[in-house]
Amino acid sequence: MDAFYSFVELEDSLKQANTIRHIGNVYFYLDQFEPAQYFFTLVSDYGKALDDTSLIISGLNSTAAVYGNTSRMDSALILFKEAHALAREYGSLQQEILAYYNMGDVHLFSGRRTQALEVFHDLENYYDLKKNSPKHLSNLYNSMTKAYLEKQVFVNARAYSQKAHQALMENMRYTEYKEYYLNLYRIDSSENQIERALEHYIR
């Protein structure tokens, strides 16, 4: 907030907007979604005022993430689709990838596993995440593992779990590392490998 007020004094609207986005992220990761949504909406408002498409897309993606985390899946999907279309038009590949991945995750957490996997395989086959967005590769493989687990296709679930591990070794993200072990626990439990499941759950 101190930084924001400094940028207000300097009349630097772009840095005001970026600071507001960071403030929204802090609330988001504290699971305080109401203030997070307020600040993310402000980001989009700044984007419109500054005619800055990248800020508008960022605000849409972030607001949609709040909706997804507060069980407003249909609203989240609408905003992610809007962000995805705008990112494609604007030529922002990383924001396009983020919006498209999140569309897949909304399908997954809404129980639409087949639609989720269609999106995830598109990302895997056509977007080259290893080159264009390596930090999202472990997210993608963890989500694919979860989708195949829920469809009870355990061979594919284990294969994508291994890919998630490889991605994490190249680009460690501890929240995704936790998800990787949770998925292994689920796979082992489904295959009645109790000792191994327990070990992975402890990890």
C-alpha cells in the first residue's frame, strides 16, 4: 500500500495498477477472496482507463481465479474464455496459455473430465509449454493426472504423474510438488498399494 500511494504521488498509473495486482495476489494466497476480487477488478478498470489490453487480461484472469476458488464455476469459465480470446487477439501467448489452462481446470473441478482433458491435450500438443510457459508445465501434468485418476485410467494417470515429477525437477514449485505426492497417494490407494500410498501421503 505504501508503494501504491507513492505511485499515486508520482502520477504513475501503470505502476499503480501493477501494485494493485500484487496486493490482490497477497489477499488471494491468504484465501481472502473478497478483497482479492476488489483489487483484481480495479486492475481491469485501470486497464480500460489506460487502454492497456495486458492489464485488462490480467484482471480478467485473476478475477476468474477468485470465482473458481469460491465455487462460481460458470462465472469463472465465462471470464477465462473472455481473457483467452482477448489474449489471442492481443498476441499475449503466456496470458493465453494461463487462461486456457484455467478453462481446463474449471472443467475438471466441475466434473467435466473429458472436456478438461481436451483442453489439457491441446496445451500439451500445440502450445509447447516447456518453451513458452515452463512454470505451468507441472500444473498441467498434475491436472492431467487428476483427470485420468477420476476417469480411473490409472496407466495414464501414472504416466502423467511421472511427467509432473520431471517438470518439477526442472522448475520446482512446492505447491505443485505437494499435489504431485497427493496424486501418487491416490494412484497407489486405487491400486491397493497401501504402504506406498502411506509413504507418499507422508511426503
